[in-house]
Amino acid sequence: MSATTKLMDQEKALTLARRVLRQEVEALSQLATDLDDAFWTCAQLLSDCPGLIWVTGVGTSAAVGSRFAHILTDCGARSMFLTPADGLHGHSAVMAPEDVLVAMSRGGESSEVTGMVDVANQRGVTTIAFVHNLDSTLARTCQFVLPIQSKQEHELMQYVATTSTVAYCAMCDALSAVVLEVKGYT
């Protein structure tokens, strides 16, 4: 243990852990309550996609996006994660008009992600924003928007993406469940 490590007593640690878990449960409960036509539309677009489903994001959204692409493939929908770094340096040529691009960003202002959407829109790809901020550049740039909202104050230290990561993963799981049911993939 380093000299700068702070010790925490067991009760304080358990209290903190319970608070974090309750916040995440609250966020998931609110997502379930708020499901609407936007979810249904996204589920249809993903289930009926005749091409590939591309998923993109940076930072924590990239980790969630990579997981989502993997799970979609496990559900019978051909899907790949495409990093904006590669996509904006030539690899976006893999996207075709029969494809769907899911762009993930909590704030919706990542220039790399919005740049990918711009390229996808130019290529005739259907674009979907998974975003918390509905007034963001990403939400305005994509053809479809799926709100995935959680309280900023529920993030660790109000900036470490924890509760929002759980919310994004859960929404991706819910979409994957629909895709799996529609595809009947075994």
C-alpha cells in the first residue's frame, strides 16, 4: 500500500457502495419507465438492417460500443465496432447505404464521433445517436435519436462515467434482446 493511500473503514465503504448501487438501480428503473417510440424505432432499424451495424464511440462509450457490437453479433445481427480514429482516416469506406451506424456519446459533443456521423450521412448510411444530451451536435446530426439519460450527480465525483455506463449497457442489452427475438438466432 502506498503512503498516499487513504484507508476507509468497512462501514463507510459499505455505505458508499450501497449508495452507488442504489443510484444505478434508480437510473435503470427510470430508463425502463421512459422507453417509448424511439426505442421501438431503433429496435426495428437494428433488427431489419440488411447490411452491417457499425458502432462507434470514444472513451468509455467506445468500451460500451465494442461490447454492444459483440452482443449484436451474438444475437444474429452482423455488427462491428469502428473506432473514429480509423474511420476518419479512411476506414469509413467500409460503410454502405444498407448499413446502420450507432454513434454513442453521453454529451454528444465529441468531434470524432460527430465526424463519423457526418461521413456516414454522406455515404447514405442510417445514423442513430445513443445520447444523454438531446440538444447536442450528435443528436442534431443523426437521423434517429435514442435518449439514454442518467443523472450527472450519480457519476463518481460527478464526472467518472459509471452510472451512465450501466445505463448505456442496459439499453444495449434491451435492444439486443429484441434483435435476438426477431432474428430467432440460436
